[in-house]
Amino acid sequence: MRLRVLFFGVLRDRFSAEERLEQFPGRTVADLLGYYRAVAPELGTLWGTLAVAVNQQYAAGNVELKQDDEVALLPPVSGGAPCVRNHAG
């Protein structure tokens, strides 16, 4: 099955922005995560914390993938600047 996989956050550092899998043998989102877990085991527990979107809709591990689906792998986001208030006078 042919898939387009988009990587975000730290995954983009390990892979690239996008990858095309021409003959992915799996059937589900969980199969795809297992594939990438085997490719990049150094990312350890990150694989269990990802949000996944299939064709721009959040998807659980049991979602069946279809030919030409777009799958986005989204790691958790943290941080941000604290609220700073400017007090005059």
C-alpha cells in the first residue's frame, strides 16, 4: 500500500518533513507506528505518546489505512513563554 507520512517536531529531526512509503505491508495505524518504532528505536517512549492523524483527522491505532492515505505523526508539544504583564507606573 502506498502512504504519504508527514513528520512533525522531533520526528522531523530524525526523518525529514515527509516520506513516501511505496509498499507498506501493514494495515493499521498501529502497524505503521510499529514499523517506525523498529526503524528508530532510539526514540524510545516517544512512540507511545504520539498523536496520529489520517487524512487530517485524528486516528486511533485500530484505524485501517487505505491506498494513498496521508498520515501525520505528531509528538506532544510542551513549553511556551510564561505570561508577562507590563505594569505602567
